[in-house]
Amino acid sequence: MTDTKTDDEISARDVAKGAGTTLLARLGGVLEVVAQPLYIWLFGLAGYGFYGALWAATNLTQNVADLGTTGAMQRVIPQATSAQKEAAALRAALILGVIPCILIAITVFILAEPVSKFFNADARDSAQATEIIRLFIWALPLWSFVEVATSALRARRIFGAEIRLRLFWEQLIRLLVVVSLFFAGWSTRALYIGHLISLGATCLLCVRLLAKNFELRLMFKGPLVDDMFHATLKAGLAVLPTNIALRIFGDGPAIALNAILPGASGAVATSLYIVARKISSLVQLVRTAFAYVLAPLASALSKDGKEKVSSIYGFSTRVLVTLALPLAAVLGAMGPTILPVFGPGVEQALIAVWILLASRAFEAVCGAAAPIQQVVSAHRHQLVGSITGVVLAFVIGGYFTPQYGLNAMAWAVAIGLAAASAIPMIQLNLHDDLHPFERPFLAVLLKALGVAIAGSLLIVAIQFVPLLAQRVLFAGLVLVAFAFAPRVAIGLAFVGLAEWVIETQFSLPAQLLSRLVTIVLMLPVVIGTLWLSLRLALPEADRRAIGDKTARKLRLV
């Protein structure tokens, strides 16, 4: 089995290393953002919206049916005292998390026809809704197994294990299968079959990774219901309300929009919201990376006193601010150019994108309080923030969405997220005397905000440059890059060549080509803004905590 560090060796360096590796693992979400425009171009807003509503319902159901076991392992496994106990915790999580999903899948398969009445779609998808639900419901147990397995790996501080699963396998296999089936004449069904195939392949890879990092043979020894079973169940039920609340924020709005707005309009609104959420998720994945890392590390450190958690809490919040604020600002500035690339009519989601990006930036300023609270505070404290946030979102969304549609739902989610992220931060300060705002937080915040404003203004300026001038600027960028980073220059040159091939070989609209060139020009600005924020906003000690070798390579010190 893989060795892990002792509690005394855990430091900001471990947080940075784990978050960086986990961030790479979560970049599967970036690939999904890239693939999403293709899906919308192939299947239309309504077709993709119906698929999005079904997947959101599946994802939400999984987060309820797994009884919180994915969160429980972040608390139970780091505190296990032997390989036998770790294996017992994994066994308990699989029993508690996967079996209920299998039972639900069987039930929905049988009742697929009445279940289909809860979803709105266009005429074509409505006619085959029952058959689609009977097929796609088997994604539920497959996804539950993937979630439990990867959570177990994170609990063992194997933070990089998801890279191949979520990026190179799950997302890439799905993309290849969906596109192949579409051109083979499978129409909308290609989305569902491709999703199932990618999840099946990911499950097989999960088993292989678990075998490397756990002694799986020990799962077949001892009673099924033992101390670790009870500990996993108790910890899971404690974090379940928080997990449900977070998933409601993620998938609930898509389901609600589909249900509230009738017919094809519900499917279209769902698709638009999913696009807005995916773009804002690029900011969220930075926070998610730290959340994944902080929970098991804080659990291990809390055994020797909560004061040891304070240093990694403050460090992670400062890094979050320096990355999330500039990223949210530049993505918001890119919105008018990005959205039309997703397909005709997607520009309607611009205001929703801005609202959700603002909420994700606010989350970053509040720090990663929720995962720390899960492992160092009393279980009852975790319920206050999540329940308050959900209630606010439910009341605001339920009252205003029927009249104002997509933007009302975005505001409801943003306000709910703000409450759900601020309340745990306040509670940690009141109950555990923990907060991330010691010096030099204010200086970091102000410098990151200044860099964010400058980067977003430059992005806006690029959008007003004529196409010919953009191409001249791009050529100049490639030449400058050759002097400092030849590999980057080669990559940019390849992108420019690909754009030229697309323009000459395919009959794409001139306006779309212009937007693609503009986006290519914006990418170096995005990267430069993030680098400048890290370089100017973070104190030297924090930059060195990332790792001396990494910091020197990135020229942060």
C-alpha cells in the first residue's frame, strides 16, 4: 500500500501539492466545458437540455442515496489505525453507498413511464422519454461506485488518482463514443449510451486503483456490521445534509427549470443554465481542489488539537483568493465572446454567467470553511449553513422563476451559495476559534482584486480589436513566446494552424471564426492574469510553500 505522512509532517506544502494534483484531476470539468459546445451543436439546446436534466436528477439522487459515505470516508479512513479498519470502512461505504442506488435503479426502470412525466422536452425526445429513462437510470449505480471509490482514494491522500479517470478516460471516452454514435445515426441516444460506456470503463479503472492502495482481500474478513460500519454510517448521515445541499445547488436548478417551464422551453432553459454553471465551475474547481485536500488533512491534524488546522486554513484561503478572483473576472469579461460558440441562442445565458461567477468569487473569499467544519466541528453545526442556503435558494427560486426564468434561478442559487459559504466560516470562528483572515489576508485580497480588474479590462479591449489586427497580434504573441517559452510558442503556432485549416476546409460562419480567434488571443491573458496574481498578491512564504522547485520553475520567486 502507498505510504502516507504522519500528522506532524503535514504542512502548507502538503495542501499545495495535494490541491495542485487534485486540480489536475478535476480538469475533466474543463474538458467537459470544451465538449459541451459540440454536444449543443449536434443535439440542439432542447436535446442537450433534456439530457442535462436527466443527468442532474441522477447526480442528485446519487448524493442522497449514498448516505453521505463519500464525505464520511474523509473523516473515518484518515483516523483508521490499521489496514483492516481501512478495508472495513471501504466495504461499509460500498454497501451503504452503492446498494441503495441499485435498488432505486431497478424501481425507476419498472416505473419509467410515470417518471418520464416529471421531465419536459421537445416533441422528439418526449416520444422516447420512457425508453431513454430505462436506459440511462443505470448510470446511477455506476456513478455511485465511481464516487465512493475515488473518495476512498482521496481519504488515503492519493489526490492524483482521479487524473486518468476523470480527464483522460471518463470525459474523453464519452466524447469519442458520443460523436461516433451520432454520425452513425443514433441521434440523441448517443449522449446516453456514450455516458454509460464511459462510466463503465471508469468503474473498471477504479477497481484497479483500489487494489493498489487498499488490501481488498481484508474486505472479506470479519463481520459486515462492525465498528467501522457504524462509524461510517454515523459520519455519513452527519454530512449527508451538507452534501445534499451542495448537490442541490449544483443540479437542483437544472431540474427545477425543466419542471417549472413547460415543454421545450423548460429543456432550453435547462441547457442554458447548465452552460452558465459549467463556465462558473471553472472557478469552483479551484475551491473544490482545496476542499478535497483539506478534509482528510484537517481530520488527521485535528487528533492533536484544532490549532494545527489554522495554518493550512489560512494558507488555502489566500491561495484561493489569488486564483478565484482573477479567474472569475476574466471569465466574466470573456462571456460575450464565449457563449455564442456554444451554439445559436446560448448568448441568452450571459447575465446568468455573471451572477454565478460572482457567487463563486464570494465563496473563495470566504475560504474553504465547509470541509474543515465537517471534520473538526460538531455534526450539528454543519447543518446550519447548508439548510439556510437551500431554504433561501428554494424560496427565491420558487417565487421568481415562473415569471423571470433563467436569471431568477441564477440569483436564487447565488444568494443561497453565499449564505452556505459564509455561515460555516462564521461558525468556525465562533465555536472553534478558527478563521483564515490573519495578516496578510487583506493585502492579498486587495492585490488580487487589482490584478483581476486589470486582466478583465484587457480581455474587454481584445474583443473590440478587428479580426485582421487580432491575427497580427496573435503572430506577434507567437514570436514573443519563442523568446521565453519555445514549447508554448509551438503550441500557439499549432492552434493558429488549426484555426487556418478550419477556416479554409470548413464552411463555418465568419463571425464564429472571429470569435474563435478572439478566444485564442484571450487565453494567454487569462494565464498571465493568474500568474501575475500569484506573483504579486501572495507573500513569498506562501509562494515557497507551493514548493521551491515549482515556484522557481513558474518564476514565482
